[in-house]
Amino acid sequence: MNKHDYFSFLKPILCFLFFTVTGVVFGMKTIEEPDSIKNTASKDFYIEHDKKRDLYFGIERITPENVDWWKKRLAYDAYMYFELKRNFDSKFKLGSSYNFYFRFFNEIVKNHEFMSLLKNKSDTYTNDWEKIEENNKYLQYVLGMFHYNLEHYKDGGEATWVAYVSSRPVNGLLCSEKDFNVASPDIKMTVTVKVSNVFYSLLGIFRSPIAKAFDSAFAKISMPLYFYVARAMEQIKPGAKYVVFRPYKPIINALESSGIHYSVSKDGKSQDKVPHICYEADIVGMHNFVLVDPRSDTRYKISDKHWFKKNPYLGFHIDVAGCPFVIIDRVELGEYTNKKQVYDVDNL
């Protein structure tokens, strides 16, 4: 082999090594998602008034100042649902409950307004429990998801927020609002939000059982809450381009009816021109995740230390075929203008 042939032979190998080391393989650049991000939002809360519905959509960052308030709120919602369920189960000798609210049990029983509500609504709920149970068949799992994100709010740095819908005007952190009872029926719906560098995930959306006890016919608001979070993310993390989450089928039905573009990743295979999640099982049954955006020829690697990978409801030992990833363009979701009637999820 002469000198010219030798360098001709080496050239493609050297080029391949160069692009691999620099994170570019066959024209696609690879970016490592940081395991922890610093909060860059100018405030710890954002609020938007929906004049059409006369509702207040808010989102606030979880910190040591408000985390216990939200845990208490979750405990009250859980107690309302499962204590009434216990009444129904004992009536029919079934017996089941989900008791992570016991940490706040003393506070719950001292809240006379809440206990009076529970007593007054008990007969109504237990007489129609089969219908309520069907409408809330996912609630015990959703409450667990919400609780997990509160317990692990420090995972990923300053990356956890809670979004909510209130029928009462709100001006700041709910824990600081004067006379805003932690068990208030004014809070209609909540969801936790985890933020990374270029994407965020929603987890644990549910209609408040307390609010339902006061108003079983309040406006359909699950999809509008998703739209609001996408808009709020412009202030919280404007670099977040994607919504990545694992919704139940009813949410996918709602997205389908809305006309919003989304991708479903359930087999880890390429989906050509749309952003999607690629993954492969390793030797211990875990999954390695990469967010791929063919539009920009970019791959975003998610490490084992990232909150997305560690979260048991997102990337850890989850049946990816039965509960696939859904990815939505964040800007498109936030700019949705109700051009089509959105199918709302009645059983949240």
C-alpha cells in the first residue's frame, strides 16, 4: 500500500472517530441532558386568569417553603376519596384503602370544616359509589404519582413544579394565601411538572375529590390545564421544546380529538420526521432513553442519574408497550386556540 492509498484508507476512519468524539454520528449531533438543572425562572409562581371560564390557572415551584402544604393538600384529597371508599367497602364487606395520608391524620380530623363536609357527603357518595369508582378508576395510581414527585422534588435540582386550577382568585404561593384552607374545594385540579433542559413531563393529574363533593359539574379543565402549563413553561424554561409524558389512553383520545400533533413511542423504533423516544433494554431489564428530533438532527441522551430515568412512573421498569411515551411540541400545545372541540377526560 503506497502513501496515498494509506491516507485514503485512514481518512474515513479518522472522520468517523472525530464525529463520534464530538457527538455527531452520521450527521446527527448528540447532546447529554444534564442530571440537574438550576432554576432560571424570575419567580416561583405564575398565574393566569381564564376570563371565559372565570378560573385561575397557576403553577408554583416546589421548595421547602411549600412542599408540606402540597403534601397536606394531597392527604386531604386522598382522605376524602379513600375514607368514603372505606365506608362503601365496609357496607359491602370489601375492605380496601390507600393510607399515605396518615402522616397528616391529626390535622385532618381537627379541620372541622373538612370533617363536616366529609360527613355531609358520605351518604351521597356511598349510595352512588359504583359510578364514582368507575369515573375514578385510575385515581389511586394518580395520587401515588403526585405523591412520588412531592417526595422527590429535589431530584433534578430545582426542577419540580405543581400546576393547579382554582375557582378563587390567587395572587401568590397557595401556602401564603390568606384564609385559603389547605382543604379548600376551590382547588379543582392539580398536576406535578418535572423540568429538564429541553423537555418537561406531567405526572399525576387529577380532579380534586373535595371539589367534586361541592361541584360535580364544574367545567372540563384537564386539557386547558395542559395548555396553560405549556404557556407557563415559556417563563420557567423557555428552552423546553417538548412535552414528554406517559398518559393513560383517555388523554391520548383527547389529544386525538384536538388535532394537536403528537408522537407515540411504544417500540423504540424510529418514527422518521417526528420527535420520539428511542430506548433499548439492558441486561437487567432497565431502559436507556434517547429523545430524538429528526427535524434538527439532534439526539438528547438521558443518563441513569436523570430524574426521568429514575422515576418509577416514567422511565423505570415500566411496560413501554402498555403505557407508551407521548411527545408534543411545547409551543404548539401552548398556542392551542380551541379551533376544535377538545374531548375532555371525565374520569380524571
